[in-house]
Amino acid sequence: DAQETRPQKHQPQPKSEKPMLSPQEELDMLENDERLDALLERLEEGETLSAEDQAWVDSRLDRIDELMQQLGLSYDDDEDEEEEQQEDMMRLLKGGN
């Protein structure tokens, strides 16, 4: 039966691949990501990114959201707050504080 053959349990990732960062360190790293900055700037200027770049940006922004929630920096579903939060995030990403 095909369902009987399951892959081995989760293999621990090799240590050399990526050091485990705290959520705050990972968030800082993402906020200071030059590629992300450049792509977000292009988006703000009305450029259309390639599907690959757009997917990469989306995944990074999703990860930032996850980390902010873990750190208790998340925002409510209130739309005004969400818009403000996005503006704040853009400002943070651009290093404007």
C-alpha cells in the first residue's frame, strides 16, 4: 500500500545552512533586506514586478507579518490600523523611521 511508505521523520536541518535567529533578529534582517527595499520601491513607483519577484516580496511580507505577530507587534483587523501599520512598515523598510 502506497500510504504505508512514509518519508522519514523530519530531518534536522544542517547547522551550517542558516543560524537560528530570534524572531526579532529575523524581523530586523528582513526589514534591512536591500533586495526587498528595492523591489518595494519599484512597486511604489507603479512598476510591475516579474511573477518570481512578486512572489518573493509577498513571501517576505508574509514572514514579516508572522514575526510581528509572534513579537506582539501585530495589528488588529481594523482597516485603518492596518493601513497605518503598512505605512509604518514601508517607512521602517526604507530606513526612514
